[in-house]
Amino acid sequence: MAKKGKGKQSSNTIALNKRARHDYFIEETFEAGLALQGWEVKSLRAGKVNLSESYVLLKNGEAFLFGCHISPLLSTSTHVVADPTRTRKLLLNNHEIAKLFRGVEQQGHTVVALKLYWKKSLAKLEIGLAKGKKLHDKRATEKEREWNKTKERLMKHSV
């Protein structure tokens, strides 16, 4: 019997959208399931996914992921039409969808895809209710990040 905890430990994260945290203030996050086809799951396991251009659209009481590019593997079956940027349905509870609708309609927020990861054997997407940053907000964030790095450097040298 194999021992647990030995061997190479892999990360559950499939893809990150780093640009989203740079361009938006993330106010609330949700975990959504994805309705995927078989070839897409195999491509996710191979890490052939790009979230950078993706966004979430809410319509008719449902949430859909647009612009997520999942590249098909060479071994994809020939009888399946592999569309890398097809619209994928997000699986959320009714109260989560209602909260997203309220945020988008009333408060002027948008919904962005943040992270794609494995939870047990299921692919999950972390989406965030976000508000856009202005240019001066981005500069302030960058300034704060630089100050934190400088503080850590000073504390390291003083000890």
C-alpha cells in the first residue's frame, strides 16, 4: 500500500486570470461549476486553457462563460467538433445567481473569471463580482506594493 504524502504534490490550480485583480476591485467571490465536454476536461488536465480574455454574462436567469480558450488536444476524437472558445454554462445556486444579477444591475459591477481549479475531480471556476479600477487606483496599488517590498527589505536588513 502506498504511503500518503510522499511523492510530487501538484497544485489544484489550472489557470489564473492575473489581469482581473489588476484591473478590478474584487468585492465578492463565488465558486461555480462548469458544464464541459469530454475533450475539454482532458485539455484542462493537460493545462491547455487561457482565462485572460474571458468574462461572465448573465441572461435569462443563467450565467455563461465567454471567451475562455480551451485548446483541443491532438488526440481529440474526429467525430466531435472541438470549438475552443465556445460558450460554457456556469453551474450556480439560484441565490448566487440572484446576488450576481443584483450586483450587476443595481451597483454597476461586472462579473469576471478569476481562477480555474480542481476540487476533488470536478473543475471549478472562481468568479468575482468586481468594480473597475481607474488609472489612479492602479497607480496607488502599484505604489503600495512597492512600499511593502521596501518595508520588508528594510526589516530584513535591520534584524
